[in-house]
Amino acid sequence: MKLIVGLGNPGMQYVATRHNIGFEVIDSLAETYDIQVNKNKYKALIGEGRIGGERVILMKPQTFMNLSGEAIRACMDFQKLSNEDVIVIYDDISLDVGQIRIRANGSAGGHNGIKSVIAYMNTQEFPRIKVGVGQKPPGWDLANYVLGRFSEDDMKIIGPKLNDVVKAVECMVTADINKAMNVYNKK
């Protein structure tokens, strides 16, 4: 079983913001694989189903970004999952809009949601997919930027890239992370 987590913030005011790209990916996965993400469990919205024959849980933590690790840890403990069974998907301002970067481990890089995941998992060793949302413009406040919505031009890039992220997740679930990195870690 794999736990696939998209990071974001609950609430209508955060829908379609840069910081909620993880939630957008979970919604795309749910639609692609016909998985209903509508059960409240582990302080998260979850849905259970299959991707390529592998049992998966899709998760959208409802703890707000800075406490995302709490929901992940609760699910991991209940389901007896290892770090390698978890895939975390989140926004990255150091990547161009729509760029995908898959990693097997790494630091939080200043991302508060990942800081929480690392703290609750007690390790930096877990698979992740970073989705580029672009660098904040000079003079902008970082929080205002990541909690803002994509421009119309950026939406034209992000929309099709969500399909690539869905395929990358499938590759990570059905094959392995190395194959996914070789295919999807391109500019």
C-alpha cells in the first residue's frame, strides 16, 4: 500500500492557490483513477483505491500546511506504513511554473509543510514530488505569493503539467522512484 499525500490548506479561500498545488494533484489522481476523496480520517480527507493494481490512499491533510505531518504520521501508524510507502506532493518556488522534481529524500528547503512532515516522520528520507510554482516577484511577500492564485498564463502551463504529475505518481507506485526520476526530472 502507498500513501499519496498532497499538501495544501483546507478552506475555500485557498482553493487554486500556488500553495495548494498538492491538493490539485490529489484531485487529478482521484479523477483519473476514480477514487472518492471524501472520508474524514487521520485529520485528513482520504480516499482508498488502486493505481496500477497497487492499493493506495490519497490524502489531503486538513490540519493546515504547517501541521501536515500530523495527519501523515497518524495514517502511517494505523496502516503500518514505512517511509518508502509515502509520496508527498507539494509546491516549490525554486522551480519554474509546472516543472517537476522527484526526490527520494532531502531537506525542507524552507517549506513549512515539509518541515512538519520531516518532524513527524523523524526523517528526511521519503519520496516526494515538487511542483514548480515559480519564484516570487521582487518586492512581494512570500506568504502573499504562495497563497495567491496562478496567472492566466501560468494556468495554461500548470493544467497540462498536472497530467505529467499523475503519470509520475503512477510510475512511482507501479515501477520505482528511479524510473520516475529518469523520465520526469526534466526541464
